[in-house]
Amino acid sequence: IPLKSLEGKTVLITAGPTYEAIDPVRFIGNHSSGKMGYSLAEEASKRGAKVILISGPGSQTVHDKSIAVHKVTSAKEMLAKVFEFYDRIDIGIASAAVADYAPKEIAKEKIKKNDEHLTIELVKNPDILKTMGDKKTHQFLVGFALETQNEEENAKGKLEKKNLDMIVLNSLRDEGAGFKNDTNKIKIFTRTDEKEFDLKSKDEVAKDILDFVEAQLLK
Ligand code: C5P
């Protein structure tokens, strides 16, 4: 694949966790580091794409200054930011670990410890990628699936349910895969193809993913 193989394409990538506020000092979050998404952003930019990286909180930074980084905190903010750009993108890659639920109400003041029990009511967050899938016109959409059981079935189910073109499965059962690690082990599915890859650094995995996307676009 030539160096500037994504020249002329606009790629939007979601990355990292989302934080859902409970009160002014607390939130519900997860251990996503954002590394996979940031590696994808750097690699897509190297290949000549215009890259829009929509990132949840975290310590990752981009080295390539031409990547447009938009920092958000909650799932709702991430959704809104994605749809500022959605019509203009060619490829959307959702690597963010979006919180599935958020507190129904954000307490205005710090919640005091009084009683033995505290109940926080949670409501479902928007599914950003499903919303992208529902509104898809020309965009090539890539999702991620992190599964602990019935992995392939669940991944293929998400491909259909979210109207995606491609899904990247990372299994938590594989040592060194997923979340906080610098390495990942993936299997890619489209409606017609599938391919399993070895355990590699996330930078190398990003190359495999974008090679696969490019091959699909050429079909
Ligand atoms: O349904 P599940 O969370 O397993 O789907 C994972 C895929 O959907 C990932 O690509 C993730 O970024 C995306 N997603 C999203 N918004 C959510 C939940 C998941 O974009 N609220």
C-alpha cells in the first residue's frame, strides 16, 4: 500500500473513555486508555487522510500536528461533536469505550456521605456508532467489539445491528489484548470477509486495520 493511500479522504475516529458526571467531583468512567484510537489517527494521517480525532479524557497526545483533536467528556458531548462533522467524513472509526449508562441527574453539590446506602439512578446513553449507522449515506463505518463470550457471534451481530461495514473484534481472553495494553490481538469481520491477526503493538494493529479498510474501499 503506497504511503499516501488515504489522500483526499476524511477520517473521523472516536477514542478513549467517556466520563459521566455524578456530582461536581465524581464520575462514572472506564479503563480505556485511548491508545488504539490515537494510533489509528496517527497512521491515517501518515497515509494522507484529513483526520478528526474525537477523544474522551485521558493522557494520550498526538504527535502529528495536522490531526484535529476535539476533546470531550461525556457520551452526549461525543455524540454532538461527531455529528458536527458526520456529513463530511468518508470513513468513521469508533474505537471509543463509551459509557453505556450515565447518572439520570447530576447533583449540583458534592454528595455527602450520610446513609449506609446510596442509590444513583442510571439512564442509557446514546449509542454513538449506532446513530452513525442509522444516518449512514456514503460513510464507511468501522466499529470495535470487546467481548468475553460468544465473541464472533456478538461481533457479527453488532455489524448488522449498527449498520457497519467492518468490525474489529478484540478478545479479552487473549493475553495482551484490549484496553490498557500497548498491544492488541484482533480479528476483522465484514459481511463477506474475515481475517485473524497475531498479537502486535497497537501501532502495527492500526496499520492492519487501515490496510483492511483500504482494501474494502477498492472493492
Ligand atoms: O455495543 P458495544 O458497546 O459493544 O459496541 C461497541 C462499538 O460501539 C464500539 O465501536 C464503540 O465505540 C461503539 N459505541 C458507541 N457508543 C456507545 C456504545 C458503543 O459509539 N454508546
